[in-house]
Amino acid sequence: MRPLQISAETAQKLAKSLNVPLEQIMHMPQHILLVKLAEVNAKESNEKKD
């Protein structure tokens, strides 16, 4: 599996928002990353509604 094709800045932002190491973001399968991003987005949406 090859690393994700994202910029370094994007990877750093994702690592910070998902609370995982940068290396793990770069080698995470794309479908898992999308699921985690959806979870973060849903969590932020719920916080904004409250």
C-alpha cells in the first residue's frame, strides 16, 4: 500500500484533529481515514448544535 497523496500541511491538520501520530495518518488506508474524518465531523457538528 502506498502512502496517501496529501500535502504535509493537510497531514499535520488531520493528525491533530484525529489525535494520532503523523506517521499513522500517512500510512492509514484511505477508506479508514474517511470514516475517521466523518466521525470527527459529526462530533464537531453535535458540539456546535449544543
